[in-house]
Amino acid sequence: GITVSLGEECKIAVGIDIAPKFKNTATKLTKELKIKNAFFLQSDGCALPFEKDTFDLIISHSVIEHTFEPLKYLKEAFRVLKPEGILFLETPPYYSFEGTHLPKPAVPVPFQLLLPRFLLYRFYLWISKKHPGFFINTESIGGEK
């Protein structure tokens, strides 16, 4: 979505993702909107298929927290960034429910602060199976708490 929006406003926009489904969805959207200067590639952010000093601006939106080698990811971003270019790096705060990419529970207990990440995921999987209503916050969908 970000690349499509940028394609409407700038000379050229290139979006990459390691998952092929995003490339396919974005390509379809640009065709529907008749945007001709937004392009999408399936690629690993730690091994970008671009020459050194290619981009004026790199927007990294909620990516680095998914990489196994964050330093390698940053080095690769700076490699393809022009010397006077800008890297906009955005990531959700790790110690928030959004930062761990876990659903927000109806009861705000900060499990993400109490458990290591691998146990946290196991806990969320277990509770979603045993108590699926735990993750439903009816206030956020217009209901009563």
C-alpha cells in the first residue's frame, strides 16, 4: 500500500517483500489504479538486487523486526541508498502488543513483558485455542465491555 501511494506522488516507487503474495497483490492494485511507476519485487531485504547508491529515499515500514540479521539488513539498506539519501526506519515498539505482532487481549495483562518471545507465542496459541474470547475487545468494535 505504501509503494502504491508513493507511486501516485513520485517519479518511481519500488516495493519489495520476501513473500510473493504481497508482490502479486500490489501489482494487481497498481493495474486497477492505473499507476505505471510503482514496481514490486520479491526479495530479501538482506540481499537487495540493486546497485550501490540507487535510491534517494528508503522507507522501511515494519520490516526490521522480522529479520534474523538486523545489522545486515541496515548495511544493505545503506549500500543501496545514495550518499545524501534518507532512510526512514519505522518499527512498532517491541514491548507493546502491536510490536510483538500479537493480538491485543480484552484484559490488558502485559504478558509480553513477563515471558520470552518463544514462550509468548506458545502462550498466545494456547489461549487462542482454549479461550478465543480472551482476544476480543468489544469496545473496539462498538460493543460493551
